[in-house]
Amino acid sequence: MNAKQKIREYLREQLVNRRDTAAIDDNESLFVSGRLDSFSMMNLVIYLEDNYQVDFSQLEFDVSLVDSINAIASLINDYP
Amino acid sequence: MAIDERQWFVTFVQTGAGKLLLFMIALLAVAPHFSFWPALLATGAAMAMGLQAKRRSRILFAATWSSAILTTMLGENDTLDNLLDVMAQERAIGMPAEALAIGWLALLALMIAAALYWARRAPHSILARRPLVILLLLLAVLCAAANSELSQGRVRVVLWAGIFVFTPYLWFLPFAVMDMRGRQGEPLMHQMGMLRPFWSPTYLPFGKGAAFLRKHVATSPAELAVTHLKAVKLLCWANVLYGLRSALDWVCMERLHIPSMPAALEAFGAGRAYPVAVAWAAVILSTARYGLKVAYWAHLFIGIARLAGYRLPRGSWRPLEAQTLIEYFNRFHYYFKELLVDLFFIPTFFKVFKQHPRMRMFFATFMAAGVGNALWHFIRDINVVATQGVVFAFSSFTSYLFYCLILATGVGLSQLRANAGFRPSLKWHGRVLSFLTVWGFVVCMHVFSDESRSQSLEQRLRFMASLWGVLEWI
């Protein structure tokens, strides 16, 4: 399973926990649209820190960095 | 009433007659809650913004600042009332209060424009990176100067006038600074228009800042039509809630003679306590009235913003369905929660306890629901510092601080429980249990969050103990 698939699985689990079983598009906004809340965003941050060693304190954090599956995948790929 | 999902309505509101009808309904829905001219200005400017996308920034700027100047000149906001109180205290008779406030407003606008310009030019400067810390320090210095022995009479009046004009903008500025630092940041005029925008001239940024609005703007005529229909629905719903609150007042207070909570607290303190059932009814009624007030004002503000073409989430969304405390916090007052998350939770989260995930989440939640919440309310009531002194301002705030402490602990634990996998039951008895737990907590905490400053924390604790029949224990 590649990183993008793992992230999709992780986010699907988060959405199911909120009783949202609708499909997720890779470009779809998750946080700005309100499908997931800011606390879920912070859980995602912890997940990315733990699994992909992304250090958000070194980045200018903006919700657009993690707002869609594609944005998260780019973040992981581009992170040094 | 899913009129925004019916094609006939969506098509109709894109016609001239449809737009006129929308405007009239919106004006009728907004007018009872404001003076006539602010209602006309807000509704008219919002419709104009929605329909004139290319002139959006100019209309926003013109409507926001003309509204600020007019309300100050006509004394239709708190600034002049607070200023007149300080003038009376200092016996500064004959000082032109309106001119003083307008002068400060003009100076403030210039200073904000300069600060935002600087944030764009120097995104790594301390002002651009830590706007809230700088603003809070500035406010603390101004308050210390205004309350010092050195400032008396007219000097004190002038300083407090500056503080009263400045504080309502305090929570809007960090959002503007953060957006100015970004590559996609809106132009200066747009940012200036977002400072206490004409649809919600309060202390709380309904619609957050320009960055949030940019992500929610309607981009096609059909999308705008749907947003307009949702706006009108929300404005009408606000009036239904307002009516419900009036009906509740009439039935409970005038017919059943249930006292207000401050009255019940005062009677208890004076040794004339109401029977326990009546005191409970007073607390529940007061919680319900507060909840309805928060909801209908949020709906009015967001309804007007939607008329301006912004597809914003509601300010309060079915709070009675909250099954956990964290969900209640999310649903009840969305934009207040967002302010606390953006300005307190996220900065804390990225700085502390990085090796301890649970502690990190709990502490960041605590900083938002506790510290941020307390700071926002204390600063909103800064006039108490001016008129009654620092000691009274803090001592009469201890009950609210206690409320923040308990709320923050409760929300933090609720967050940890959710992360540990706890999911409330969706069966009817599970929902009833969740409702009783969440709203039982909210009702009990309302005894301490009630904003009348006349009763001490100790009196409120004793009152709470009397409600539970355990007064003799303390």
C-alpha cells in the first residue's frame, strides 16, 4: 500500500468515526469544507508526524497543506 | 423547506424580480434586530457584493467603514457609552466624545493599514509571526498606562477612548495579518474591509478572515443563487428562534413567574432562596435563553454574509444533538470555537509536549477552551477595568475563570476519550443518555458562566450546592 492509499484509509476511518460514509475524492476539501473538524486535523498532524516524520513546526502551517488527499500526498513527497 | 435544492427557485432568484424579492425578505428579516439604517446598509451592501463580484473588495471596505463611522457618530455601539462613563468619572465635561472616538478610529485605521502593509513586506518579522502576542501586549501596556497614577482627567479619557476603539478589532487583526503573509493574501483594501465586517460588527470574527472567505465564495451564478436562498432561509430561521425566545420569556417569566438566574442567585444570597425546583427552572431557562440568543445572532450574521455570496457554515448547528462535550463545543458556537482553535489551539499544539501526544492534545485543548475563552471574555468587558478598577475586574471574573477551568478540563477529557476510540451509542437510549450528560453539564456550568458580575464564585458554588441539596456539606 503506498502513502496515498494509507492516507486515504486513515481519513476514511476518521470520517466513518463521524458517521460519514460517503466516498472521498482525492482533490476534495476535508477540513475547509467542514467534513472533518479541527481536532481531526490535529490527529492527522500527529499521524503524519509519527508515520512520515513531517515536522510541522518547521513549516508555515496552513490548513491547505492537509486539506485534501492530494495535498497531503504532495506534502509527504516534497518534504525533505 | 429545501427551496435551495429546487431548480425553479434557483432559476427564479437569478432574475431581477427574484433578486428584488430576496432583498425585501432579507431586509424584513434583518430589520427587527438592528436600527433601520444599519439593516438597510448591511442587506443592501451584502446583495451588492454578491451581485458585483468584481467590486467585492470596494463594496466590503466602503460598507464596513461607513458602518463603523456612522455607528460611532450616532452612538449606536458600546464605544461611546463606555467613553461617556469614563468622562463622567473623570469629570471631563465638555470633551467631544464623538470626535474623540472618530479621531481614534481614523488613527487606528491608519495604524492597521501600516501594520498589514508591514506584515506583507516583512513576513518573518515578529509582528507578522506573532500578531496576537503583540496585540495583547499592546493592550496590556495601554491599560496599564490608562490606569496609572500619572494619567488623570483628560489624559485618562483620551487613553481609554483609544482602548475602547481598539479592543473590538483585536481578534480580527491576527486573521488579517496571517492572510497578508501568505502568497494568496487578499489586497489591503479587502483585508481592511474584513475588520469587523458590516455583517457582524461584534468582537467575534463571524466568517473568520479573508482566507476563509476566499475558500467559501460562490463562483457561479447558480452557486450564488443557492447561497442566496440558504441566506434567506437562515435569516428566517433566526427570526423563528427569536420568536421562540420571546414566547419562552412570556410563558416562563410572565405566566409561570420563573425568575431570571441572576434574580435567583441574588435571592439565594439574601437568604430568600426560591424553592429548589424553581431555582432549577431558573437555571434551565437561563441556559435556554442564552443558547437561543447565541444561535439567532449567529444566524443573522451568517445569513447576511451568505447574501454577500459567501457559502459559510452556520454559526450554531443543532447543538441539542451533541453526544459528547467536544461535539457540543463544535456545534454550539462554531466561530468562537474556530477563533480559539486558530489562535490558541494550533499555536500551542505545534510548540509543546511533542513527545507526549495525549498531553499535547489535552494541553492545546485546555489553552483554547480555557485560557483563550477567558481572555476573550475579559477583553470584551474591558470597560469594567476602566470604570471599576483592575481589582474588581479580576475579582468579579473569578466565577467565569472557574467555568473556563472546568469547561477546558471537560472538553480536553472528551477529546482524549474520542481519540481513545469512545463512540457514543446511536440507539435511542444512548442518545438520551448523551443528551442528559452533555446538557446536564452545560446547564450546571451556566451557573458560573452567567456574565452578571454581581455574585462571587463562592456564592455561586453555594447556590449550586443548594440545587443538589448538599449545601450543608460546604
